[in-house]
Amino acid sequence: MAPLPTLFVSHGSPMLALQDSPARRFLQELGRSLPRPQAIVVVSAHWESANGPAVSLAPQPETIHDFGGFPRALFEMRYPAPGAPEAAERAAALLEAAQIPVGRSPQRGLDHGAWVPLRLMYPDADIPVAQLSVVRGAGPAAHERIGRALAALREEGVLVLASGSLTHNLYEFRGQHIDAPVPHWVGEFEAWMKARLESRDHDALLDYRRAAPFAVENHPTDEHLLPLFVALGAAGPGAQARQLHSSFEHGVLAMDAYAFQ
């Protein structure tokens, strides 16, 4: 089996699970375009842990509705995929071998950063899934190191799926329509990220908060971009980034997706 790519997807608003958009249609096609993984490890921006990453060992993860103010239909959705405790323990062992401390959660379910894109990519919910957290207060370099430790998973049929958002400033969201105009500060940041990823400008990417235009405006806090660095690291040294999708929702949410291989 050829090594799987690692993926970064932007999960946007929870309404992605219900509302038609180019990003939703892209994710519905994405699963069919990939080799079928034996298991999936999802790195979600919506699970933060302290002092190091954590893995979920839940044998049957619950669907977590970690949001409010949305239609009832969204709260009724479930993603009943089996857990992947063996893949989670393998990830933990790889991290510990790299001297990265790991927490273990016996019952952590799938938050919407995980189940919303998975429900679109793999609607049959028949591939085992485990979650991996991002680390509160740790930056891009630390998350790339986490990814590098996980690189062997690609050779073992495990898909590393990083779920965040290329831009994520909810202070500017303001209930805008899904087709609202894209402010220049969002478009310029998105274009900068694409150029640096495709040119493998590693140093600039790790220093994006100082180097990128309008970085802090697009990420007042950076937990939604950190999964990208895990995917980048897990693809291995010299990996090439390939943009799979680009669109915008509600003006301020860039819905970019990348494969690294």
C-alpha cells in the first residue's frame, strides 16, 4: 500500500453539516477520491489539552454537539463510527518515542471539528476514528513536531486528518450571509498561506504570526490553524503541499483544504 497523504480541511461553521456550499460539496467528494484508510486519526481544533497532546481511546465515541444557537436538526445529527483505540495507542506510542508526553482520554467523543467533515467525507461511518488534541499555548513548531512523530501512521493505513480553519475570526463573523464579500485582509492572508505552502517556505510558515499579512486579524488565537502544522509534519520532510479546495463562507471563513505528500 502506498503511503496515504495527510490532510488539512477547514470545517467552518457547524452549519456545513446542513447548508449547501462549495466546501460542503468538496468534502462530499473528497472521501471517494482517496484510498480507503484502515483507521482515521483526527486532529481537531476543538479539543485542546495542556502540557502535551492527548488521544481518545473511546471504543464507541459519542457525537459531541459543542455549539449553541443552531437549528434542532444539527443537534439531532449523529456520527456513529466505531472508535480506533488501537490507532490511538499507536499514535501515543510514536509520540512518546519522540519524547512528547501524551495524555489518554478513555471516553472523549467526536467534537464537531471531527464529525462534521467526517460525516460528509465518509457518510457510512464505517471507518474507525480516534481524536488527537492540539496543545494549548504551543505554537506551529511544536505542532509540526507532533506531526513528524506521527509520520509512520501514513505507512500503516491510518489517515491523519487535520481539521481547523484557514481563517477563523468569529469576532468579525457578525451573522453575515454565507456569500458575503471577502474582506481584503482575509483574501491576502489566504493567498499568502497558499504561496508559502506550495513553495515550501518552512521558516515563514512557522513564523506566520509575524510574517503573514493580517495574521492576528485572521487568527486572534491560533488553535484553528495549528492542525495544519500537524498535517504538514506528519507528511514527512520534503512533502509537497497541494491545494485541494479554496472557497470562502460568511466573508471571513476561508475554507481551504490541502493534501501533503
